[in-house]
Amino acid sequence: MKAFETLDRFTTPDGQQLTFHRRDGDYFVYLDGDELMSSRAPGSERALAELACANLGGKPRVLIGGLGLGFTLRAALDRLPPSARVVVAEVFGSVIEWNRTYLPDLQGDALTDRRTRIAHADVWDLIRREAPWDAILLDVDNGPVAWCLESNRRLYDKPGLLQIQAALAPKGVAAFWSAHPDPRFLKTLRKAGFEASSHTVRAHGERGSRHAVFVARS
């Protein structure tokens, strides 16, 4: 097995180290030395889109928070009609460049799909500014209590969830990726007025780590 090749690294505004690596044709993103995501195990990132976009018809407007390695975007496009519009908000410009430089084949050119717009922005700003949305998909942290940026706390507390709910179109859906189940967050979603459920999803087909996707319907 080949050694890791470090392709890029940068320090986040909160002082954390985000690094991008390649080995044997696979890509990995690490945060402060811990694996954040990899192209070897994209199952739960795809499941986020599959659960949120399964029943969207008409001309849906979808907001994805967090580009990652592009798997959620690709899965969303595969399930959305030609009339859909998908905006991906990515707060780190380097992540956008990684996708454009190294990952087009991996994503099936999802970034250049005519339905896609990539925004170098904080998803929080787009949630409110460009509402209404038929679906909001959030994969910006390791979970409701494990943030990549301290400012992301507002995406998971009750006031923030009320803002997300207000930004959804009638019968809209919000979905949240998490590395672990979180019964407390499920209760918070319900207290904010959502019809909420938690789904266990696997990182790699029927194998790999168990992650959680929270689906909240307005």
C-alpha cells in the first residue's frame, strides 16, 4: 500500500488543520489528524441526498450545506428532475478547488451540471437570503454537537432550526448528517415543530461505520 500523499492543507478560522490526501486512487480529508471523510466510504453522504430528495417533484430548489467530496451533490442530482436547481454552499474555498482539480471524474462532473451552482459562502447566509427552499441538506459538521466551526452551533439549536423551518417551502424537508445518533437533537427538532425521524445509514453499502441522517419535515 502506498503512503499518503498530502495534496493540500490549511488552517480554519477556528485554528483547526484541514488536510487533503490521496492514496491508491482514493481521497481523504482530515481535521486535526482525524479522518473527516473519504472516497472509500461515501454511503452515508449519498444517503443524505437519497432521503431528502426522494419525493421532490416540480421545479425543486435544493440547498446543500457542505461540498465535501461531492457525493451528496451527485446523489441529489441523480434523484432530481431536469428542472431542479441545486445550490451548494461551501465555506472553505480550498475545498471547492480540491473538487474542481482532483474530483470531476469521481463525481460524474456534478459541479458542471447545468442544475448546479457552487457558492463560496456560509450556508447559514444562503438559508435565509435565498429562501424558500424545497430541501435543505446539511453536512457541514460531524454532528449536532461536533462542529467544524463554532459558528455552526446555530444550525442545531432551537432558534436556528426555527430559521431553517421558516426558509422551507410548504412541505419542505431539512436533512442533517451526523457521525453518531443523537436522541437529544431529535427531540430538539420536534420541539422546533418538525416532523422528525432518525435513520441509521452505513458508510459503505451494508458495511462500514454506522452514521445517522435526521430528516425533518415542515
